Amino acid sequence: MNMTAKKGIVYVVDDDEAVRDSLQWLLEGKDYRVRCFESAEAFLARYDPREIACLIADIRMHGMTGLELQDKLIERNSPLPIVFITGHGDVPMAVETMKKGALDFIQKPFDESALVSVVERMLEHARTAFSDQQQQATREALLSKLTGRESQVLERIVAGRLNKQIADDLGISIKTVEAHRANIMEKMGANTVADLLKVALGPGQKVTA
């Protein structure tokens, strides 16, 4: 396998060994890292939600089905993007999985180029989710450095309140508000109010300052 494997792991869960082997051969040939499991139970025992990954699963399997596996992942609040492999008669079931958050479904026999395209789309989704999680963790760590009073001041800065208004709200002097603002900016690693708002609001939020 090419050592320049693309960032992220493709999990394959199917009780048909021939399907697992075919998918592994196809995806490793495209420089993806692949881990195969013969059952949903075996996958759940090894799955690490901290990894950047996506899941290809058969919708019908012995033991736990693909639908039941999806439900288990939902219970765990897993961000794992999923595509289901389905037979012709399973399309209504596959539509149900998409209502629950599956990214796509592919009918057997699957088109190789379509499958690779879906895998890349899922991994891109996973990379974005992972980046957002890291930003959120950084944000929470920075916010935890603030004192109770600083948190109150920051809340009002985010709401667009002026220093005089914040001082009136909290019953403190304008100079004290300015001191708190300076401390907040330093602790949050912000050089401008716009930088501060980006951290305070978190990823995906629109900054109008």
C-alpha cells in the first residue's frame, strides 16, 4: 500500500468476505487506509470516535443490522459519516437511514468511481467535523481561564454592549470594565474585538464586528 495514504480511515463492515476483500482492494488501490470488520459488533468493539474516519456498511447483516449499527452510533453521539451498501429491494430502508443522518447509500453492484467519490466526500466531512471539534475544545479551554466577572463582561461584549453600558449592568466603574477587557483579550489570545468574537462565538458563527 502507498505510504502517502490519504488522511482518514475507511471502515468497512460487511458479513460477506468477498465484498470486504473487494472494497479493501479497491480503496487501498486509491491510497485509502481501510479497516474491515465481519460484523457490526466487532466494529463497535474497536471503533475509536477520535479518529478521522468514515464507514461503509451493509444494510443487511447477520446479528446486528446496518440500521441497528447506525442507531448505536447515534446513541454514542458519533460524528462518523456513513454510507450504506444496499440491494435493490432495500432502497426504502436505505432512505430511512438517510433520514437518520447517513450521508448516502449505494446499490449493489456498486459503481467503483461513484463509491470512491462518496468516500472522499465522507472523509472531507469527517475532516471538517474533526477540525470543528478541535476548535471547540480550544475555545472551551480558553474560556475556562476567565474569572466569573470576566465571563460576565465577555458575555456583554458579545452582545454588543459598550463599556459604559457594561459598567452600568454590573455596577462597576468603566476603568474596571476596561481592565477586564484587557485581561480577557490577553487570556483569549485576541488582538482585536473581531478576534475575540471569533473565539467567543465558536466555529461556524458569523462575526459582524
